[in-house]
Amino acid sequence: MTQDLPDFPPEAFAKHDRDPDPAFYAQPRFVTHIDAAAIGAVTDLYREIVPAGGDVLDLMSSWVSHLPDEVGYASVTGHGLNAAELAANPRLTRHFVQDLNAEPRLPLDTACVDAALICVSVQYLQRPVAVLSEIARVLRPGAPAVISFSNRCFPTKAVAIWTALDGAGHAQLVGLYLQRAGFTRVERRVLKPAGGPGDPVTAVIGRTAAA
């Protein structure tokens, strides 16, 4: 699992719950995993960065995508592990179910997406560089990959290195993932700082070289 990160210990990407992920997500969860203010902060970032009228890939999605309601997109392709959640998401124009830890290759054409999103889910990836390399492949040149996260997760399904780090460590780790995956520009933004009311949110944004 660490072939793309050979400097990490072998168990860095192990999970406490080692059963296949699709079994854990077999039952739909029609809940949000961060609070309303945190969702609003993510939506504001999407409003700024995700191009209106573009083709969007929402990876590790659910029944909500947190995209701004007033902005239209040419397409929003959703991915996740629960078909019922994805089918209930009104922003998705199409969706597919796939266990990225078992098969990181995306069933999408090269350079077909104007923005890729992962919201509060990156901590579950056991092959993060392989998945992000695929994201780099399907993104159009210079398009953003927006990875947002909080301090909330399903701890038995998060990888060991994630549970061992604090918020600053999470941001550094995601930045490293992006760099190893070939993203040439990496930017960190604190959307809601820790220590205040509600859930903290940080985003790390990667872009490949423009054409």
C-alpha cells in the first residue's frame, strides 16, 4: 500500500477495521459529517474555485455535494461506496460506485474534468498517491483538486497515519500526497480554524501545470 510513499512505515495506511470498505458503507447514511458552518465554508471555497459551467468530479461523495445552489455546471460526476446515497444527490448528473482502495483507476477519460473535489474523506484512502495521480490524469491542465477535511471521521476506517496526526499534520500530509501525485502547485487554506465554535475545516488545493 505504500509503494508510492516508500519512506512511510508499512503500517502507515493500515486501518483498525480491516474488513473491506464496501461492507462498512453498505447501509446509506443520510447525514452530514461536518456542521452547517463548516459546510458553508466549503461551499464558499467551491464558489470561488470551481468554475461555473465546468465539468466537476465529486469523489467520495454522498447524498450532498456542498456545491453552491446558485451555480450551474455542465456536469457533476459523483463517486462513492453507496449507490443509494449517490442516487439521492440532486447535484449529480451521473455517478459510479467503486472502492478506490481496491482499484484506484478512475473510469474517466484523460483531461475531461475542470475541478475534482474530495470533502472530509481523504483520511480513508490507503493508496492516496495512486488515487490523486488518477485525479491529475482526468483533470484538464491547470484545473484544481480541492481536498477539504476536518477533525471528524470514522476512526476505525481512517488510516493509521491520519489518526496519529493533528490538524497541521493532516494538511502537511495531504500536501505531500498531492506533490507525489504530480501536482506542481499546492496551496493550503484554513477555512475555519480549530479552537473556535463548531468544526474546523482546512482545504489543500493542488493544480497541475497549465497547458
